[in-house]
Amino acid sequence: MATHTFSLLLSFSHHNSHLIMKIIGIDMSKDTFHAAFDETEVIIFQNTVSGINEFIQEMIARGCTKNEIAIGTEATGVYHL
């Protein structure tokens, strides 16, 4: 996956008086998924329960909370509505 794929959506901080929003872009595939935490940092995780747990631990380590983060995936294959 080219890192520029998510360069517009990847990760930005919206500074409001009480809100810092982080966005993580995810490119899913059968065996792995690429999580773009910003325009330059993409981490590859296994598309398994263990890989998803590693992704969650990475978000926790970065201080991400459910009220301050949005996660977007490509609308392709079985992942679109």
C-alpha cells in the first residue's frame, strides 16, 4: 500500500476547545491490514485476532480513546455496505 493512499484522511488533529480528533485509515486485505496513523507512519498487522489485539494495543499506547478517534476503511470487497 502506498502511504499516500490515505494522505488526505489518515491522521489529523482537529483542535477545538475540548476536542482532539485523530483519524486512522485502514487498508484491509485477506492476510494483513495496514493502519496509517499519520501521513508517514503505516504499521502492518496480521488480519487475525492476534493482529487486531496488537492494533488495539498500539492505539492504547498512542493514547487513543473512543471519544477522540475515528477509524476509516476502504469501501471495497466484503467491507463495503
